[in-house]
Amino acid sequence: MSKLTGKVAVVTGASKGIGAAIAKALAAQGASVVVNYASSRSGADGVVADITAAGGKAVAVAGDVSKAADAQGIVDAAIETYGRLDILVNNSGVYAFSPIEEITEEHFHQHFNVNVLGLLLVTQAAVKHLGEGGSIVNISSVVSRITPAGSAVYTATKGAVDGITGSLARELGPRKIRVNSVNPGMIATEGTHSAGFIGSDFETWAVSTTPLGRIGQPDDIADVVTFLASDDARWVTGESLIVSGGSR
Ligand SMILES: NC(=O)c1ccc[n+]([C@@H]2O[C@H](COP(=O)([O-])OP(=O)(O)OC[C@H]3O[C@@H](n4cnc5c(N)ncnc54)[C@H](OP(=O)(O)O)[C@@H]3O)[C@@H](O)[C@H]2O)c1
């Protein structure tokens, strides 16, 4: 039997990048997956098609995690479609670097609304349904440890994610629900391509700080998330696990 047979998972921001890889990896282990997207309907449909073609179960569900009604709707879709919820992966995120002189209120609120408020709203909706053995995995970032120049707002959101992870692990531990974060180093995704990170001096610097000598791929993260979502990680909670090829 696969590790996640009979389990139901919600993955936010699963239309592309790291979230898409996580959705496929969880489904490959037998989970039925809600593939959330905000704007990329075709991307989410493609992820669902890949999962079903491989014999898995998935459904695409639209929703902006930073809106409470949408966050509730994403979780409701899991219950309505599959009847239960066991795993939540809070992956949706935005990232734009900005020097201190150029930080605006809009930049601040956009990052905190998606990366922090969105994570809290989806988690709030999910905890009504998660039971003993439930697992929440928050996608943070190694930036909360290496604090790169020009990333104050984004890094602050991921510091918040690490803090929320520790607090919720204590709050939900008595209900036997585990809460961990995975903190990736630089990963080749649609987002890092469109942000101009891939092929830039920033990528060169990132590789230079990485003992394993490359940037990561989405599957490098998805396999670790699958471990934390599974009962193999039954004694792991409140951790922020850096998955960065050794960059820290
Ligand atoms: N790539 C990296 O180097 C790296 C490193 C460390 C941490 N991370 C973290 O990993 C996560 C994924 O990054 P990525 O590089 O895979 O990003 P990406 O390629 O830009 O994909 C972002 C995903 O988030 C979704 N999203 C954005 N705003 C949303 C909202 N308001 N509501 C719901 N979904 C929303 C997008 O949906 P639509 O496309 O449908 O709009 C998309 O599916 C983020 O939390 C990021 O901070 C990434």
C-alpha cells in the first residue's frame, strides 16, 4: 500500500512550480488532492490531468487564499468531493525583492496578505476537519535564516511562517495534528523564472552558498513534503526543515 492511501490533501497554489510538484507527489502516494489555483486555471487543469492520467484522484479549485470566503471554499471542496481532510500544504506565495527605499504599503500588504494571512485563513478552515494523524506543512523559505539583502518584506513573511508553525504545533499537538514547515533554497519554478532570478547574479550567488552546487528542482521539495505529510514523520512536529542543498 502507498504511504497516503485513503488520505485527502489540499495543496494551495498548486497550478505551477513547487505546489504542482507537491500535488503530484502526494497523489502518487495515494492521496486524493485538491489542486488550488488563483489565476492559472489551465495550469491547475494540467496538474489534475497529469494526476488522473497516472491513476490518481484530483480536482482543481479556484480561490484566493487571502480572502476568507475563498479559503473556506477551498477546504469545503475537499469535504464535498472526498468527504474528509487529512493533509494541508500551505504553499501559495508571492515574492518580489525590494530595497528599503522602495518598499510601499502595497508591497507590504500584498506579501503579508498571501504569505501570512492566506496561510492562517486556510488553516483556520482546515482545522475544523483535520483529526488525529492530520498533518499541516507550511512552505516557508531558507530566506528566514539567510536574510538576503533587499528581501526585508518577503523574509519577514517567512519568519512569520516559521513562528506560526511553532505556535500551531503546540496548539494542535493535543489533537494529534502535526505542523511543520519546509524551508526551500532557490528552486527553478515559473515564479523564479518570471522574477528574473534564474540566470541572474542572484542565482550565481545562491549556488555559491550551496554545498551541493546547484539550485533545487520542485521535486526536491515535494519528496520532503510527502515525508512530513505521511505517518513516517509521526514524531516530527514544530520543525522548520531547511531543504536547500546545504545553503543556510
Ligand atoms: N521558488 C523558490 O525559489 C522558492 C524558495 C523558497 C520558498 N519558496 C516558496 O514556495 C512557494 C511556491 O513558490 P513557487 O516558486 O513555486 O511559486 P510560483 O511558481 O510563482 O507559483 C505560485 C503559486 O501560488 C499561487 N498563488 C499566488 N497567489 C495566490 C493567492 N492569492 N491565492 C492562491 N494561490 C496563489 C499561484 O497561483 P496562480 O498561478 O493560479 O495565480 C501559483 O500556483 C511560495 O510560498 C514561495 O515563497 C519558493
